[in-house]
Amino acid sequence: GDYEMVVNDYSKAKSLVSDNAPIVFKKVLEEVESKVEKFRNQLRSRLSILPIPLKDMRRYIKYVIGLDSPGDVAWDCLMNQHKWLLGLLDNCRTDHLGKKTHGPGALAVPVYHSPRRESLDNYGGWGSKGHAPLQGVIFVEELSDILAESLPDLWKLGNEYVSGSLFHKENMDPEKPSFVPADERKLEFQAMVSEITGRYSGFIEEVFVGVYKREPEKKTQWNCRREEITPWLPKCVKFVRRCYSTLKTQCGKSSVEALKSVQLSLEDLQFLSTRCLMENAVEEIRNLYQNEDWSKETISNGCVITILPITFETIAIDILHLLKDVIGEATFGGEKGDQIQKEINDLFYKMLQAVIESLEHLGFPSDEELDKISVSSRHHYGSFDSKEDVHSMTSINSPARDERFLIVLSCCSYLRDSVLPKIVSNYQSNGHAGLENLLPVSILV
């Protein structure tokens, strides 16, 4: 209210004092202008200290323009925001790379505090075996929160500037002509936003360089190992998706093109997460036979099976639920959509091949594999004192060859008749197509 009064009184005073006015009036006006100049500087100083709520920023710009401040204060404000936001992103990266030197999984308090961020107290419950997250994971969350919370104000103010709505007469002195920004400002503003989103995407990509395959041409200081970061990939997807969703909502439909690089980062991370999680599952299934203790279960038709096909079913269904979290409601169109669907289909086919290989090892194990099977069962029967004890225990744990072969055949039948229909049903209910064509059930007979 006081700001409005000062601006209005100053404008009226100037209009009342002409060039022919008495000297005393002019002296009074000079004193007023001296104080107004201090007021202008005070307002400009407030605009330079970020962050500022958008509504306050609009007000300060209006007051500075109302006080006949030279230059383009609104554009200066946009450039200052642009520089500040880039600095936040850069400082976030520098800070987390510095904390990474404390070692893998070192937990650090973030430098940017956001009400959106999940409690650091809960980090220990994520991922494999309750380990604290890698520094790169915390960095992805903090960087995403910075962009999601800071870019919308810049976008809204910039669009108001280039459209001229920031200077409409209802916002300014009606006696003054409306300010019209230069045409090239629109392109300059678009370049500002592109630089910010491009830097965010570049920093996100840098964390995951070399996770799936070696990329000698790309350099990174993160050096995240695949086995360490894979359990955290769904969380990383969640952070980037939350950022992208917030930006789309806050910035509106006109921001679609400006946010393209953020969208591509999300899709690339979803693709990476899908690959790593499913390939880990393939490897786990391929090695199931090594943990076989030959505990027998009788199913409804009277056949005897081991825990292996049940474990396979659990892994396959869990992966489908994980993929639902990773991909979410995203619809990948065109070539990208075909690519990710083909990747999922191929990897599920590999999972089936892996369980068949594992069953083959059970049915026709080598002497070396018999030793491995027996050794993996130590936790059920205690430790072994000698190699002879290992072979003795093998004869106890593992049934005779003919019985073993019949049990494996029963496992195959159970997979064909019970497990595969459930997997296909879950696969289709999660919005995927094509798995039924990749599963010739005769392969298990």
C-alpha cells in the first residue's frame, strides 16, 4: 500500500511541476527525486536477491517502472533469475561430487532444502539390504527438486514479458504508454529456458554414463557401478518423473517444446531402468538351480515339484510390478514406444530361457554343479568338515537321478499349466502386448 502511494504521488507531482514553475517548487521536486532514486535502488536491490515469490516480483517490477527507472528492469530481472537458477544447478552438482569422496553410499545432508523431498531418515529403507543411497541418487532428487520449484516462476514471468501482459495498463500507470518488448527478446528467453533444461538433462545423464555399457567417448566423475545403482533406478525415475510432471502442470501446455529435453531424460532413464532390472532378474533366474535344496512340494494333481518354479513366478511378477512403477502412465509413441516394448518382450523371453536352463541344470547336473548345489545348502544342514562330507551330503539332499528327472518334468508341467498363464495375464493387465506370441508352451514339454 505504501509503495503504491509513493509511486502515484511521485507521478502526480511530476505532472504538476512544469519548466516554468517557481524555483522553490523545483528544489522540492529535486529533493523528492533524490529520495525516489534511493527508493528505486532499494526496489532493484530487492529484485536482485533471489528467490522472491512471483507475485512480489511482479509488484516490484511495476513499482520500478512506475518510478520512471531507466533501462528494462523486467528483462534484467529475467536474466538475473536465469543466472541464479543455473548457479543452483551447478552448485548442487559440485556439492554432491565433493561429498561423493566420502565413499559409496555416504549419506549427506542436501544443500537445497525442499518440502517435496523424501525424509533422509527413510533413505535407509530403500534399495537392497537397507543400504543408504549412493550420492548420485541423492543428487538426482535434489537437482530435480531445484528445477521443479524454480523454473515455473521464470517461465511464467518470461511469458508475461514477451507477450506484453506484464505491462498491461491495469498493471501500470494508465497515463503512460504500454511497454512493448523487442521481438528478439522472445528468442532470447527461449534460449534461456533451453540452457537451463539442457544443463539439468546433461547432469542427469552424466550420473548414469557407463551404467549399462561402457562409453569411452563420454566422461563422468560419478562412475556409478551398475550393481550398486540398479536397485535405486526406480527411485531415480520417480524423482525425474515428479519433476517433469510438476513442470508440465505449472508451466502449462505452451511449455511442451521447452521441456522436451526433460521428457527425453525421463524416457532414457525409464529405458535404462527397465533394461538393468530385467537383466538382473534374468541372471537371478539363470542361477536359481544353485540354491536348490530339493525341498519337495506336492501340488494339486499329486505331482511333486521343488521351490524353483514358484521362485521364478515370484521374480517374474515382482518385475512386472516394478516395471509398472518405472514406466508409470507414460505412453511412448512412435519409434521410442516400439523400442521399449520390444526390449521388454525380449527380456521376458530371456527370463523364460533362463528358467529352462536352470531346470536343465537340475535335471542333468555335472559333478561340479552337484557340488555347488550341495554347498549352497549349508545353511540348512550346518557346515562341512571335509570334501567327503560335501559328497555325502549331496547324496542326502539330491534325489536319485531318475527321481530328479521326474521332479524336473513336473516342474516343467507346472510352469506350463500354472505359472505361464499367470505371467501372461499380469503382463497384459499392465498394458504390455506380445508376450503370448513369445511363449510357445511346447518349449517346456
